[in-house]
Amino acid sequence: MGVREFARAKSERRKLSLLTCYDYTFARLLAGTAIDAILVGDSAAMVMHGRASTVHAGIEMMRWHTEAVARGAGDKFVIADMPFLSFRKGVTAALDTAQTLMAAGAQAVKLEGVEGHEDAIERLTQSGIPVMGHLGLQPQSVHAYGGYRVQGRTEETAQDILGQAKRLEQLGAFSVVLECIPAALAREVTVALGIPTIGIGAGADCDGQILVLQDMLGLNAEFQPKFVRKFLNGECLVKQALESYGQAVSAGAFPSAEESFE
Ligand code: KIV
């Protein structure tokens, strides 16, 4: 899978499945599945480091996670998030950031928004770096929104998102994530663009879907946004295993003779 297959999937109306991943162990598991691509999301700051927002994912954090994922991902297409503000400080800073992420093993980068950093997007795409856009709810702007809110509910904001999506395509992006926008708007953007849209909280009509791996594995029972489907009751299953281990140790039942060296 690569940018050409992304384009082909859209033309063949084959839905793309993406998941986030932040570490070698899960990357290895994903490598053995039919999932199309892996995003090393800046959500690593929240999911892996317990931070309050993605604003806390800096380039060192993203480099470290991208390296770990790339080591386990086999031939999966790995996309890495450009950290907060890293593409807003001019073209050189954006190129330096992308260089670090590509050297760490990413094959593409993702960045939020368009306005104010068109020059960086254009230079990245002209430099042979596949760029995935991210519109709708842009988590790095959470403080400007005053919380995580569905975007594009008014005619004006919907038209703005549609316009930005078209601009991203003009600038050479190969795909765009649409996060938390009404399904009808996501459908309109998907029809208007020649590049694939990847939805998260954007309804069923996008060209593909992405979820945070730990969310779809149900590893945090308390976290249940409307758009997340839990494909596993992970928190319960993992806790059961942990309790079983603790009980086996307490009871002297682990390790057994077979699990011991003579
Ligand atoms: O960082 C992330 O997890 C993301 C997805 C929500 C698309 O950007």
C-alpha cells in the first residue's frame, strides 16, 4: 500500500481501513492483518503518555514512536503526524520536521488545517513527501474551540471545510482525514474530491475510516465517544489476565515445573 493504492482504492470504490499505532508490539500485529495503513498519531501524547491533548506531542515523541512502529510494521504504509506548530513556523521548519519523521521510518506525514501554511504543504508535496491533510475537528486547536466539538454544522463552516479540502487537493495532498463533521458534509467533500477521504466521526460515506487503536480495542472502558465502536472488551479482558497472573503467583501456581529450568 502506498499513495498510488490510496488513489486506486478511491477509483475502485474500495474502502480503506486505517488505525493508529504507537509501538512495535501492536505494529507487528497490524502488519499481519489486512489493515491498509498505520497512522503514528500525535494522539500518542494522550493514549501513551496520559497528556491532556495532542499539543504535548513534540518531535522527539513523534520520532520515537514512529521508529518503534516502523520496526514492526513490515510493508504497511506508515504515516506520521506533524507535531503542533511544526508546520506553522515556515517552510524550513516543516521540511526539517518531515525529514525527521521520514528518517524515523514514516512514508508520509499528516498535518492539520490548510490556511496559513499552504506554502509548507506545497513545498512538502513538491519535495516528494506524501502529505495527508486533516480537517474538521483539528485536535491541535482544541483550546481555540474550547473543547472537542463537532465542526461544520453551519452552512458557513461547512463551506469552509469543503473549500479547505479542495485547496488541500490542489496543493498535492494524497488524502485527507475528516474528523467529527456531519455525515452529509463528509459525503459532499468525498464526492467533490479526487483524493480519498478518511473519516473518524464523519459517517459511513468517506472513502475510508480510521480509529485510535486503543479505543477500538476497548482498552479504556470509561472512554466512549459516539463515533467509537469497541471491537473488543479490551479493558475487561486485560484486567482478567492481570488478576489471573496475580492469583497464580499468590497461590504458588506460577511458575510450574514446566515453566522452570532444571
Ligand atoms: O492523532 C490521531 O490519532 C489522529 C486520528 C484521530 C486521525 O489524528
